[in-house]
Amino acid sequence: MASNGILRRLYRGETNIDFIGPRKRWYLASVVLIAICVASLAFKGFHFGIEFAGGNEFRVPVAAGTTLEEARGEVEGLGVEVASAQTAGTGGQQTYVVRTSELDDATQREVTEALAGFAGIAPTQVNRSEVSSSWGADVTRKALQGLVVFLLLVGLYIAIRFERKMAFAALLALLHDLVLTAGVYSLVGFEVTPATVIGLLTILGFSLYDTVVVFDKVEENTKGMLGQSRFTYPEAANLAVNQTLMRSINTSLIALLPVGGLLFVGAGVLGVGTLKDLALVLFVGMLTGAYSSLFLATPWLVDFKLMEPRYKTHASRVVARRSAEAKGAAAPAKPARTAKVKPGKGAAVEPADTELETEDDVVPAQAAPAKAMAASGPRPGAKPAGQRSGGKRSGGARPGRPGAKRR
């Protein structure tokens, strides 16, 4: 039952998870991860495919009773370093793909003949191709140019649509995702291919989409907030993250499930090696994108906002008001004492206590005349003045007593 309640509140955007308060913990976790990734990039680097490093590729049909490791061993037995080896295709169209560094013509012929003998086919049936390293350098340069242009345009759009601080926080979160994804790729040692570059550009759009959705809600919650003293900017931003939490979870799950299927089922179980370079970069990038949009982008925006004196002053004002209200509610009000009249001539009246007057002690201005009128009227059940006992007449003089002197 409790889980149903949590899911219901999550679906309605009514959760109250504190994303902003412990933000220094998220920062520390990201710093540790980034440090590990940067160290891997510096000391281990990437495993570039022949499209970037240059080299030769040999494709040979899969023969019954053979394995990929045996095909690789045939090439390495000639003293040739194998950059990568994988299986491509399905069913009867499966082939072994063996990639090596750049080879001269004589060595290429030797490798072709060795693979043909291994598969039991003619050397002409072995598909051989050569890729120059200059082509990979061209691809890398154009990819970097596209990345810079993309970041500039996106940053400009967010700055115009929202504000500059939101654009800066979004781009900082995007840079975090790129470094983290690249570091994981370096740690795992997967081959970097053009598919990797495509996947990297894809996650940029996904990460920004999730961040912009949250920022749109932040902007909606913080409109005109400086004119009130009920909540602070961090509280409004935290509310926005909670309100969009279910949308972020749904978006991430829908995107990660098929990508996870490609990575763990396609590449891991079925052994389709051509999918793993694309699937890994997508999986890691989408996961870090969802994390950064919730735990980094909005907290960074809050920190940037609190650097402005007006938002810092506003937050102090809200805290001071709450403190005053808490003290007023905690302190019991002293009952007002009634005025004491001393007997005798020129009786002195002691003033009543007036401190700690509460709202219940104050009579509203509209209610005061009504109370005064009620006090001046006759009591319920009282006889009219002319019918009271004792022979008293309304408006008449009292009869004089015998022997009373007139003044």
C-alpha cells in the first residue's frame, strides 16, 4: 500500500525529494567520477578503429566448426598485430572481420592466403580493404566542428528562451556527460568508430532535452518570486524537479530499454560486435544525461542565482520571516489583566497589561460597534421600566417621605 502511495504521488508530481539541499554530495560524486575518467583518458586513451587510426580490414566467411579466436590466431601467427576481431552478420551471411594496422602489399597477401586456408575458400573470396589514417583525421575534425557549432547554437537558444545562467548550467551539465561517457569508453576499451561519434552526438540532444524540460518548470515556479516572502529560489527549483521527476524517469526508461537490449542482448549474448560501439555510448550517455539534469544542472543553476545579491537578500528575508513566525507561535500569550479601581475620591485606575497581544485578543473594527450595541440593550426576560416592582414610574419623580425636608 505504501508503494502505491509513493507511485501515485510520483505520477502526480507531488513528491518532496530534496535534490537541492544535499547538492554538495552530488558535486563530490561527480568530481570523483570525472577524475577517474580523465585519468583513464590521459594514461590509457582510446582504442581507435581503422577508420581513425588507418589500417587494413579482412572479411572472411564463417566456416562451420571455426571460431573467431582461431581466425585471429591465424593472422597473429604471421607476426601481424590484430587491432580488433569481431563477427558481423547473421545466419549464413556471417563473416569474421579482422582489422590490423597498416600493412605492405606482401604482408597483405600473406594474411589473405592464411585466412583463405583457414576458411577453406579461395583467396579471392576474402574481402580486403584499406583505410588511410588521413580519412579518420578528416572525420574527427568535422565531428569536432559540428560539436562546437551545436553547443554554440544550443547555448544561444537557451539564453534567449530562458536566461544566460540557465544556458551556462545546461552546457556545463552537457560537458559533464561528454567527459563521463568518453571516460567510460576509455575504461572499457571498446573500439572508437564512426558509429561511436554518431552515438555521442545523439546523447547531446537527449541530455539537453531533459534539462530544458526541468528549466521550463523552474522558470514557471519562480516568476515574480522576489515580490513575496513565502519561499526561496532553491525551494521553487526543488519543487520543479519533483514536478518533472516522473517525466524524466519515463523518458529515460523508454530510451534506455531498447539501447540496453542492443548492448546486453545483441552484443553481449548474441555476440553481434558491430552493435556494441554504438550501444555503449548511447547507454552511458543517456544514463549520465538523466543524472545530470536532475542532480547537477538545477543545483548549479541555484548556486549561480544565489550569487546575485537580490536572490541572496530574498532568501535571508524568507528565513527571517519564518524564524519570527516560529518564535511567535512558540511563545504563549499573557492574559490581559482587568483594570483595578481603588475606592475613594479620585480613584486611580491601574493600566491593564498590553504585551503579547494575539489576534484572538484584538476585536475587529467591524465587530466592535455590534458588541457595544448588545451591551447597552435590556437583558432577555427583563420587565419594562414602568412595570417594575417598588412603585417606580418611568420618567416620574419619587414620592417624598413624610417629614423629609425639601432642598
